[in-house]
Amino acid sequence: MSLKIVAESKTLRLEVLDEQGRADASLDPQIAPDTLLKMYRTMFEIRAFDEVAFRLQRQGRLGTYPQILGQEATQVVPALALKPADWLVPTYRGQGAYYARGMKLRYSLLYWGGDDRGVHFPEETNDLIFAIPVASHLTQAAGLAWASKIKKDGGAALAYLGDGASSKGDFHEALTFAGAFKLPVIYLIENNHWAISVPRDRQAACETLAQKAAGYGVYGLQVDGNDALAVWKGVSEALDRARSGEGATVLECETYRLGHHTTADDATRYRSSAEVESWKRKDPVLRLKAYLEGRGLWDESREAELKERTQKMIAEEVRAYEDFPPPNPLDMFANNYARAPWALIEQRAELARILEESRDLAEIASLPPPEGRFP
């Protein structure tokens, strides 16, 4: 009888920028200046939009809205690192990733305003709709990655999840499958320290969430999620592994949700203001700005120009959102099935009769036609 070590694993943490935006030269990924500037502008713009969307909700002009304040690096940077043909599989807190992939912000407002026409992604990108149920999209990302591997198209899938989702059975199932078949998929955990009101230390007993990967034969890495350069480096290297056949990666991006879970939440009931203030010193937008200034790529005149242009752009997106024509109620029956079942067909016919009886025919005729197939 004996005791032998049969397996060992270690989990690394990647940090490139300090809190003042100074880079470790040995780890700096040397991102092209144009890409760095796009990264910063996109993070700046989505933060400004986030603030406007929050105010719109408080004014009754938008439904429940999930802010990404403080998570701009984990939202924007991974999406920019993808190729258009790669699959993006976000959570409901994913408007930053969609925007980085080219979606107009008016559609994000439309979605959170309760209109399904907000699900409108650029044709050249492979983006899945928000996953509202926690973790249900993780196995779907594995399936997309498996399809890419079978087709040998060199593609990869990137799935976002929160620290809470890493405790769900879907995560276990997805990682089991991804590890066994060496799938080209990245599971990016936005560890913002709070699964609604449940703190990270109650979510899992392990020291890091990244180390969970080892149990599935998957590479795991913890990244400073408020460090845009570290996020870029971590995602880029994970994509290289995926495309070269080395399999899946779990990236734990440690960040912080500075706002409430959603506008229906009051985070002051379960966390301290001192904790929030300590994370503000690690602001991902300000750290990247300081880095750019240190390299001579940014200054206050460019900042002022970006601010003015961003304000105009967002105002135009808000106008476009509020000027959308009313939706056709019959659209609720579209795009649910390849071939609608008889019960849905009867319900749609009943609603059509009600609309005809309750509205002037001219008003009915002015509605946009139903989108999608309805056999």
C-alpha cells in the first residue's frame, strides 16, 4: 500500500497594468496602437451609454436594465479579440460585447425596452441572443465549438458567465464535454464578486474559480479583469490554443460590479460603500487611459473630442430607439418554431381576430408585417 501523487495542477494569475496604468514590460502584449485606441474608445463609449441607459430607466423610458459599470474591459476587449466568424455567446449583461462587435446601441435600448426587435446583430458576425437563464447557454457554446471542430473552419466560441453561473450544473456539463473533446471554446467568467446578493466567498470553497478547469482537463487562468491588456493577452492566447487544437480554456476575469445587479436591485443592502470605493481605484477605463497617455497615444484634447462625439452618438441612438414604430403584436408568435404547432397557430388567429375587431382597419394596415417565418 502506498500514497502516490497521480496529478497536480497550478493556477496562474495574469496582470500587466498596475492601478496607475503602468505596464510590466515583460508581459505587455504589444497591441497595435490602432487596436489600443479602438479598445479605449469602445470602453469609453459603452460606459457613457450605460449611464444614459440607467437614467432612461429611472425616467420610465426603459425597462429593467443591467449596468456593466466597472466591467468594461471584460465586456469589450474579448469581443474585439474575436474574428467576425467566431461565436459570441453572452449573458444578459452583454451589451458591451455586442457593441464591440458592431451592434447599434438603439437595438440594446429596444431590447431592454421590451421589444424583441432589439435582437438585431450585424450580419457579418455570429452572435447569439442574450441568455437570460443563468448558465443555460454554456452547453450551447460547447455545441457551437464542436461544430467548428467538425467542419475544421478554424473558428472558436467565446461564452461569458458570471461567478454564480460557475456553480451551476450546466457549467459542469459544458466543461466535461469541452475537455473530453478538446473543443475550441473559451469560458470567460466575469467574476464581479456578487451573484446578485451572494458574495464570491459563499459561491465556492476553492481559492480561485479558474482552478475548476483542472478537473476537466481544461486550461485555467485567472486574469485581472480590470486590466484591459491582461484581458487581451489572456483571450488572445486562449484563442491561439483553441485554433491550434489544444482545446478549451477557462478564463476567470476578476472584476467588480460597481452598480446594482440590475435597476431592480439595491446593492447597498448587502455590500459596503468602502468595498465599492476600493474597487473604483482599479477602474479599467482610467487605467487604460493612463497607459495610453504614458505611450503618447492620448491626451486631454482627444479626450474632449471623444466625449463630445460620444454624447452626440448616444443622443442619436436614443432618438432612434424612441422613434421606432410600434411593433406588430402578431410578432410574438414568430421565430419560436421552425414549424409552428397547431396550438400556436390557433392562438395567433384568435389574436388577429381580436385586433381586427378592436382597431381601425387603417391602423392595422399601418403596422409593420410580422418578422420571421410563421407556417
